[in-house]
Amino acid sequence: MLSERAQAGLSKIAVVIPVLNDRAHLSRLLTTLERYPDFELVVVDGGSSDNPQEVSSNATFIQATTPGRGMQVDLGIKHSTREWIWVLHADSLVREENVESIGTAISRVRWGRFDVSLDGSRWEFRMIETLMNMRSRLTSICTGDQGMFFQQNILKEIGGFPDQPLMEDVEVSKRLRKLAKPFCSTSRLGVSTRKWEADGVLRTVFRMWRVRIRYYFGASPDALYSEYYQHR
């Protein structure tokens, strides 16, 4: 049961979910979010072949002209009517404690993210989630898996959400941290391990860090997007 303060906060939040052939995961996520009818739900499809719009009649579905998480999130934000944006991946595992946390936090912060808990049982996932949470706290750089949320006004101050196909989460963090530190919720957001399970833990970690390092040294998001998804 949500507190009154958290419940009041939900009417200020639009949940933006970029998808691309994520129907099963999207269905599970929307089923969870629909328990909280005060949320505005915005799903932005990057060109799925699995008809995600059939999953729910309670969400607004928007068709993007091209796939790319940054462009899809930016489009969803432009179609939202709320003061706050909560960006979730389709395979996010939302718990009531996460909803309670964001519902109460937005009255006193400008942007933030969650600590994460990977849903796999292998010891490697415990190490990965610990390092993700520690790194984010030390650098104020957040990833999309961490359920980032923003006040619309602070996004306007940085020129809007970066409409780039990859590394949009790092880029928006770099811009926002110049204005305010992120709120780091210790309420852990569940994260699917499907990408690690599918491609191998070490290979996935290596590829993700290779992309980050190349981006740091000036590689374009478009080139990185083509390379990253070509090898998945």
C-alpha cells in the first residue's frame, strides 16, 4: 500500500517505455504499472514486428520513424503531459517499493535513478550489479537500466533529452550532473539478465565497456549503434 505522499506524486509522472520486439516483457511491465492508474503510460515503438500496441489499451502507443532508444525516449517525452518523466526499459522489473520511492522523491529532487538488482542467480550478476551501483554513485553517470527519472524543466535546461541512438543515458547524465546531483534511490529496481544470458557475461561486459570508452574518445553514437547491434 502506497503512502499518501507517494500516491499524490504519481499523477505528476509519465512513464516512457521505448520498445523494439519486446512484447512479452512489455506485457509484464504494463501489467505491473497498471496497478497504479495515476501514471501516464507512453510506449514508443521503434518498428516492432510483434504488434506491441495489442498488449494494453491503457497506454498511449507512439510509432517512431526509426529505431534508437534516445530518439524513442525523446519522442515519448514530447508526447507526455506530465511534469516528470520516468524512463523504463521493457524488461524492467518494477516493485511497489520503487513506485513508493519515486512518488515521494519527486517533491525534493530534480532527477535521479535507482540502484539495480539483476534477476539472475549467478555470482557474476551480484558483482555486476554492485559495481553498477557503486560506479553510478561515484560518477553521477547513470544507465538506462537504472530507471532514470527527470523533471521536465531540468531537461529543458540542457536542451532536451539527447535524441541519439546509443549512449543517450550517459550523455544525459553528463549534462544533468552539471546542474544537480542525481537522487540515488536504494530501492532496487529489478533488471532482466537476458542480454548477459544471451551473449555471455564476459563478452557483454567487454562490449559495453568498449562502446563506453570509444564514446568517451569521440566516436559517434550512430557508428557505435551500428557496430553494437551488428555484433549482437
